[in-house]
Amino acid sequence: MKRIDKMFLDLQKLYAKRSALDTQIQGIEASLIAEVKATARPAAPAEKPAKEKPAAKKPAAPTKPAKK
């Protein structure tokens, strides 16, 4: 019975560590998500569609000189 009790206590300790790590992971995930949202907001308004420039006029076709 002592062996089973020891295994049970070891499992409880491992579950407690796992719970603490899960809490840490969730906190880090939340801070990362907040940081990504904060950096994404200012960049969005900066993207404006560029206005199209009017097409340049085509140069006139060269005229042939008259033959003599």
C-alpha cells in the first residue's frame, strides 16, 4: 500500500505542476495576442490606395521628309 500511496502523491504533485504551467502558458498567450493586436492597429490606416496618374500623352508620329 505504501507504494500505491507514494505513486498517488507523485501524481498529485505532477498534476499541480501541470496546472501551474497551463496557467503560465495561458498568461503568455494572452499577452502575445494583446501585443499582436496593438501592433496591427496602427498599420491598418496607413494603407491607402494609390491614386492612378493620368495617362501620358503619346508623342506625335514623326513625319517623313518630302523627297526631292
